[in-house]
Amino acid sequence: MRRPIAPAVVMAGCLALAGCGGSADGTDAAPDLSVRSAYMPQPVTESLAAGYLTVVNKSDSSDDLVSATSDIAEDVSVHETSGQTMKEAGPLKIPAGGRLVLESGGNHLMFEKLKHRPKEGETVSVKLRFTKTDPITVEMPVKSATYQPTSAKSSSTSSNSHH
Amino acid sequence: MRKKTFAAVLVATAALSLTACGSSDNSSSPVAEVSVETGPEKAATVLDKPFEKPDLVLTDTQGKSYDLREATKGQPTLIYFGYTNCPDICPLTMNNIAVAKKQLPKAEQDKLRIVFVTTDPERDTPSELGKWLKGIDPAVVGLTGSFSTIQGSARQLGISLEPPTKDKEGKVTSMHGTQVVAFSPKTDAGYVLYGEDATVDDYTKDLPKLIKGQTP
């Protein structure tokens, strides 16, 4: 949050976004989570695939995405991109009144050792587990390998391409 | 002055489209001398000082020695550094290029050299690379070899790579390159860069020019 650059602009971004993690978090109301924009780009092989989605939290209570499982893969992990590397992420916060975005170039789900290589048009089921909320099962459509959602243009992908 | 404007616009876009503030990672990667005249809408960054093509000899997916300069001399060439155990950016980047390539006339497709150099040579053996590239475009040249050779050639192209690391549980963390470098068939120099956010449409639009050694 405390970034030396262009504070006014960063702040505008936060305001537009409903909650940058710092808002009222103390209430005990149960988080109200929903998942949208889920997709899996058709993977190259059956050994590895990525999944993207957005978890929206409409309540005043934050939650965390802890883990994920899927019938189609031996192992699913929540993965984070940090600079030029990717590694397993700890629980990812879904701020009260905010959202957690898993997107290309940023955090994502990593599916390993798949039973078969999912093809465009198929659907992959993935179960997300949270700290407070009951698990949510998401039917994730398999899109083309080069599919890009039109709405959310990643911010993190651009962080490497300029000073 | 131009440079400053460019950076500010990007920051603004980034902040506005961000959904969780403060999560973006600001790693400082080496950035080449770039010309900003292309503006932020363009995916291509045209270099003021093109890169010399690295004098790189590695092993291809057939297990044969591949001399980059010799094999791609006078050919339009795209080079990307990545690894096959990469779920996100590496397959997207390679697929974007492969899909764009398919839209070229056959003769131009045959001219274009696409080279994928692994950043994780220990796991990416010639056969692993071959298997992976078959799922993208079998015509892509996949190269593996000693990490220090790969690291050295990447460095010559302004791409910084660290060797893969292994944690206590044996999980390997590898690094992918930050950009695709396009080499001109006229000069054999690396004159255009594409970042991770370059799309199929960007490559589709630019490849016909790159193949002729023109500036996109």
C-alpha cells in the first residue's frame, strides 16, 4: 500500500475498488463470497494447467482462500507470481467488501498431474476452501490457450515492462 | 520527458484496474534502452540500440547441437526464455505467438524462426521440451543446455535469470524471461521487444512486418 509513486493515482484506484484491505474488518458477520469469471486456458500437456477466477466478498468480514482441489488433478495449489518466478502462495486474503483476483501474470491456481488434458469447451470442477466460509465448488470452463478476459487487464503483467 | 509521461500513464492504468491494492510486485528487472515513441497502446517496444544476436550453441529437442547464429542467419527470429513447468505466462506467450503465426501465409510461416530457450535445463531435457512444444507448435525450436550458457545469452538480451532453486520439499522454483525478442532478417539484430501482456492480436498485427525486418 505505501508506495512512493503517484499517491493520488493509487488512491483513486483504491477508491474505485471498494476496500483495499484496510476497511472495517472487525465485525463478525459471516463472509459472503461468490466466484466469477472462472476459466482455465487449454493446457499444453496433461501435466500442468492454470486456472483463473475472481472471488468477490460482499460482507464486512474478510476471509482467505486457503486451498483448492479438483477431481481432474492430483494436486492443485494456489500459486503466486512474484517478479519472474512463481511459487506456492500462503492463504490469500479476500478483503471485506473487496475481491481476490486470480489472473494471468498474477496469482493463479496451478493444477498438476491431470488425469487428461482438458480441451476447450470442457468444464473442470474445482473446490475452493476458505478460512471461514464453507467450500465453494466452481465449474471452470476450459477456454482457448490464448484466451484473455476482456474486462480485467492485468496490472501485474505490466510491472516488468517499464521502470 | 516522454519517458516520464509513459511511466505515469502506466501507473495510472495499473492502479485503476487493480483489484487488490498493494499486491503487485515491483521487482526491478533489467530494462534495456528503449524508445518510447511507440506509445503505451503498442505492444512492441522498438529498441534504439538493437541487441546483437547471442553467440549461442545449445541442444535442440532432437538432442542435436543448435547454433543460433548459424541456424537463424537472415531469418526473422523470435526468442523467448521460459520453462515447461510454468503454468501461466510461458505457455500463454508461446501460444500467442503460435496462433498468430498460423495466420501468416504458408511461405512466411516457413521463414519465421521461433526459439524457446529453457531457463530450467535440469528438468527441461530435449525430450521434455519436445513433448511440450508439440502441444504448442512443433516447428518451434526448443533449446536446452548448461544454465550458465543460457543465463549468459539471456543477459546479452537484457534478460536477467537466476538458476532454479529447490526448497525443502523438493519443489523447484524457476524463472521465466520478461520479454520476447524479435530479430531482423536484414540485420540479424534484436530490434523489437514484446512484454508479457502482448496478445495474439498484437503478434498477428506485427508478424508480417517483423518477417520483412520492418519496424512494427
